[in-house]
Amino acid sequence: MINTDANKTKQLHNDVAPFAKSDTRISINQIINTLLPLLLIWGAGYAVLPYSPWYTVLCSVIASGFVVRTFIIFHDCTHGSFFKSKRANDIVGNITGILTSFPYEKWKREHALHHATSSNLDKRGIGDIDMLTVDEYLAKSKLGRLGYRLYRNPIVMFGLGPLYMVLVLNRFNRSGVRTKERLNTYFSNIMLLAVCTALILAFGWTAFFLVHGLTLLIAGSMGIWLFYIQHTYEDSYFEHNSKWDYVKAAVEGSSYYKLPKLLQWVTGNIGFHHVHHLAPRVPNYKLEDAHESIPPLQQATTITLKTSLESIRYKLYDPERHKFVTFKEAAKLEVTRSKVVLTKKYS
């Protein structure tokens, strides 16, 4: 656990500050080694389809990794960390947003809210995966509980979730947003419609779904998994607003997802999520350096591919014990509480 008293917090911010600077050369190289291969692999997927659909599927699987990496560039642009220039971030952010199906301005605002309220039990709802506390779940009707259980089911979350995100969530704005954001979402939708229509007319529905459809489905599942796993682990930090602390939310409510080097490259170092939440202006290619150079950051909760699978079990947060629990544990707690109530009633 990282020491987050006032002096240590100030020192931590001072230590990470030098890493919160973009390097134009590295950023351009990252665009070249990410976007160019993605476009070439997509092209190959269409080209090899006449020979075997399985070659196309293989291309789509490989392309999905580059879509995730493209999303990380998009993500950095929304934080203003990929380039020094705001204009450059906006241009590249919009291009990578279209490639990954994310509207730039909409996601920039919602993701900023996620950072500002992450792990705050009283400010959930925007930019987060829906999560209930034990008491909130037990207070729901049978139908309400069923709906939540379905939502947290891995097949729904990682299978249907990407479809909902691409086709619905990313296509519409909330009411009352700024005109700039709304127009940007319209722009994103029109560009996506134009690109998809052109591809379908050129190659047909089957080819389009096997190449772009499958790629985005796999990449979307990977993205949701990364977002889920880096905030959902047994001893993750969550607190009510009166006690919530930004630094604790960053370094105790976000994990260090230690991945094999290839997957670390594909996911743009986002496994160093505790560093990212502490200092969102650190570009993805400097997150590892910050982690390795600042000893206190190395005390963050570390999860691996193997241990991360355990987090699928965690469905509810128990604020009293400061940990995630399973539905089975919540059911036992409900029975225990019922017995206590009956004992008090008849004693």
C-alpha cells in the first residue's frame, strides 16, 4: 500500500512531473508503427478472403491488437498528452477516434469525469463500468438483481458489451452537452457511415463483417477487459465522497497489470494504470519509466494474466470491509442479516 499522507503525496506529484511531457519524435514513430500496420492488415484481410475466410479471420485477430494500440493513442490525445500542441492532439484524436469508432469530444469529456471521480462511491455513472455496493444490490427487487447479474455476466459484458458500446453508447450524446461535443459526435458518425458504406460497396457485407466487424468486436472485448480488470480486484479502493482522496483513488484504486512484453506493447503500457491515474498527462510511452523510477509507485497492487482471471468473480463492493465480493458472499451476508433481525425481533 502506498503512503498517501500530505507530504508523501506532494513528493509523489513532484517525482512524476518530469515524465508528464510528450516527445514529438516518439509520438510520430508510434503513429507510424501502429496506424500503418493496422491499415495494411485490414487491407490484407480483404485481399485474402477469396482464398480462405480463415486467413481473413487471422488478419482480423492481429488487427484487433493494433486497434487497441490505436485507441491508446486516441486516449492520450484526449488527455492532451500525446503532443505538446492542442491542435495536433485534436487532429490525431479525431482520426484515431474514427478508426476505433469513438467520438473524440464526447469521450474526452466523459473520460475526464472518470478520472475526477474514479473510486468515488457517490459519483458513479459516467465513464465507469456499473458497479453496485452490497447494500445497493440487496435493496433491489428480484428483477433488479437479475438485471445486474446479467450485466456483470462475462458473456454479456465482454461479448455484447462491445456491440452496445460501438453501436449505441458511442453514437449518442447525453442531453445538455456543449454544441461542440454534439457536432463532433455527428461528424464522427457521418465519417464512420461514409467509410463503412464505401467498404461494403467495394467488398460486400460478408467481407466487411469479417474484417472490420470482427476486429472491432475483439478489440472492444479487450478494451472492456482492460478497463474492468484495472479497477476491479479484491482490495481495490472505493470510498464515499466525504472520505474520498484523489491520490488514493489513483494509486490504490488502479492496478499495475503486469503483462508479457508483447501484450504490454499492444496495450500501450496501459497496464501501468496507477501511474496514469496519478498523472494523466504522462504519455503512454513514459508510464513504464515513471513506474520504474519512482519506488513508491512500485508498491501498487500488481496483478498478472493468471491472477487477473480471479477478478471475474468479483461483482459487488463491500464498503465496510473495503473489498470486492462475489454474489455468493453477498447472499450469505443477506442470510446473516436476516437472522440478526429475527433474533432482535423475538428476543
